[in-house]
Amino acid sequence: MPVRAWPPTPTACHCAPFPYVVASSAPTLGHAELVYNILSNPFVMEKYLDPMSRKDDVQEQKRMGLVMQVLAWVVFLGLGGFYFSDLLERQLNPNQTLQTHYTKEGVREVILQRNKFGHYVTSGEINGQPVTFLLDTGATGVAIPESTAERLGLQRGRAYRTQTANGTAIGYAALLDLVAVGDIQLRDVRAGIAPGLQTEQVLLGMTFLKHIEFTQRGDTLILRQYL
């Protein structure tokens, strides 16, 4: 048998107008090294030659996809809850941002919108701290829930009995340094701390309202303070 040289010598083909070299199909040393590196790499063997590993990868991808879907729904529901909470708050209190108009005579004027429940609820301040007022012309004074009074740092004064829709209750006198609705401000306003008042709104009664002029037109209430 004749002995063949390795690597085989390329042969020239003179069939075409220009001779060209036909490369041998035998594997070169570079191919052998590549095959060796692949087969000796445990990561490649595990990921690409083990069918169980490929199945685990598919299951892991499915789990990650499910986790991403759950996270997306959590974010969506959180944003939706924030939106509807803000919408409900604006329906309850449509007067969160107040503008005060000044006439040529120096009169301060604030216009309030009625909420969807038929009440006039507005943001305001007591002693420089934010509160929510419910205007109540049937209340003789300013009634402050106990939790709000504690937040404002108000001290209980003398105890007194008051008549409410639920019967007789005990209140405590208080004196407010400043009550403000927009730029309409009054100082030294008498008020009462009402432990039985089950709301976060402060009832703004006649000890404040009797010092200003208020006129109702449709669903608006116009407050005026003459200086």
C-alpha cells in the first residue's frame, strides 16, 4: 500500500482558465483544538450536551417570566390604587388648592366648590398647620376631633357639655391663635376639642363664619373678608 504524506499536498486544478488550489477536507490542528476545548469544558458539556440541563433552563425561563408578570401586575395595581385614591380625595375635597382674589377695595375673596355629597369641604390651616375644614353653619363654634387636636398640639381647657346628633357629649374649650381659609384669616378663634367626633375634618362653625360674609350661588360658596 502506498504511504500518503500528512498533511496532504494541495493539488492544482487546470480545468478552469486559471488554475486554483483544491484544499484538503482533512481536519487541521485548529479544528482538533476547538473540539478538545469544547469537550473539556464542563459548562458546555452540561448546558449543551445534557438534555436534563436544557429542560431545567426552559423551566427557569418560565419561572422568571411568571415572576416578571406578577411584578408588572403589582405595579399596575399600585398605580391604579393611587390614581383612584387621589380621585376620591378630590371628589371629597374639591378645594385643595385655593386662590384668594383681592378687590380694589381690599376685600379678600375665596370661592369654594360644593363636593359630590353636597357639602363645602376645603383645605385650610390652624395655627399654621394644614387641616381639612367642613363648613357647618349649624355649628356654634369650631369643633376639632381629638386626634387632630393632638396633632396640632392643642391643650384642653375647661370641660363642658354639648348637644350632638347622638346625644350629650363632653368637649374641652380651646383658643386658636390663627384660623385660615386661603388668605382669609382670623386670630383668637374660640373652638372646642370634641373626643366623640368620628372624623378627621374640622367643623368650621359660626365663631369663624360670623366674622366674614358668605354668599351661595349654585354649587359655589363665596367667602369675603372686609379689612
